[in-house]
Amino acid sequence: MEVVIVAGPVEVGAFAAGRIAEIVAAKPEAVLGVATGSSPLETYRALAARRDAGLDLSRVSAFALDEYVGIAHDHPESYHAVVDREVVQPLGLDAARVRVPNGLAADLDAAADDYEAQIAAAGGVDVQLLGIGGNGHIGFNEPTSSLASRTRVKTLAPATREANARFFDSLDQVPMHCLTQGLGTILDAKRALLVAQGASKAHAIAQIVEGPVSSMWPGSVLQLHRHATIVIDEAAASELTLTDYYRYTVEHRGVVQPGA
Ligand code: F6R
């Protein structure tokens, strides 16, 4: 696991966008995994700036991590609408290549299986962008989610509904259920890139980076990923123990001495 500590939220977004841009430059038809919520917004802003500077994202495909169940796709807080507003439009993606789980399906289990099949048919996700909940969830894999889980229906934890109430007029309006990629689905992405900013994420970051792999802190499953990068600002890093080591590894990246 690579841990990159930068000054603040803008630098988190700039670093993550740089990583994604490298992948797209090498593979213009890359498959991106996209997250919603506040955490990735600076990354999308930085990617939009790179697009203005010439980065072509028109051939990439994208798969959203999750969607609420029972919310109209044109509701402004549905993840269909959020992905269109925050990702597709500013980055100039081709909407026909962007998928979001169908939380309105009559058969949600079939919709979940179909989503897995669509990801597989696209050749898998090249880079999965992730945020993290204060309780350690990634996607909407709440604590005690199976580490091997696939896309499925989950009940949102009360803490998650409370955190997301800021996007709705009241807590009552926050859906109770979602369709989310599983932890096993996320692990299948070729690269994972988790971004977090602010002190409210510091405890979860410390748990998933330096704690044991445990379904109690679902993001800790990234310790099992071969190419996971955690990009955090100083505040989100404030409960980590090995910060000097993470800074040291970043300083010495790319200067491996033969025989060392
Ligand atoms: C959203 C998602 C969630 C969020 C997490 C953090 O697609 O999968 O895991 O990343 O709830 O949300 P924010 O960034 O709003 O704090």
C-alpha cells in the first residue's frame, strides 16, 4: 500500500488526477471506476483542468461504485445525476460509455449481477477512485461487509444516512438501501486510488492503513490489493503512526539503487 501525504484538499485532487491522467495517456480507452460524494470532487476539478489543457477523456469508460435504491435517475442526488453533473459533463466523457447501477430495477439482484457482467465485458476497471466513510466504508460496503462481496443490495448504516443527509432536505429523504460494488469487486480493479481530506476521516484512515484487515473497517481490504494508493491531506493523516516513513518513501521513490 502506497501512502501519499500532501498539504490539503486541492493537492489531494491534483495528485490523484495526475495518476489518472497517466493511466489515460497510456491507454485512451481506459476504464475508470468513479466515486461520488465530496471526497473526489477536487480530483474531478483537477481532471477537468487537465482536459482544458488537452487531456482527451472522450474514449474512456466509467463505472460508478454505487447508487441509491428507489431514487429517480433524474433526482439531483441520484448517483446517475451526480455522475453526469460532476464527472461526465466536466470531463467530457461519452455518456454512452458510463454506467451506474440501476437502483430502480424491479429485480435488484439481477441488476447487481448484470453490473458485474458489464464490468467484466469492459475488461475490468483500470483505476478505481474511492472515498471513505467515517466508519471505514468504501463504496457502500458498511462495516461487517464480506471482504469477498460482489455488487449487491446493502442497507445503509445510520451513520452513513446521517452523513449524506446534507445532500437532501431531511434525513427521512435519504434512501435506506443501495446497490454497491462489493469489496471483492473493488479488489479486482487493476489499481485502487483512495482520496480523503480532513480530520473527520483521520480515524478511518489510521484503521484501514495501519490496523488489521477486518470487515469492521471495510477499507482495510485495500491492504490485500497489489496496487492501492491512499492520497490524504495532513488532517486526514493526523492519526497515522508511520507518517515519517510514508514521507520518506515518497522522497526516495524512483531512486532504487541496484543491489540496495
Ligand atoms: C460514494 C461512495 C462512498 C463515499 C463515502 C465518503 O460513491 O462510494 O464510499 O466515498 O461515503 O463520502 P464523502 O466523500 O462525501 O465524505
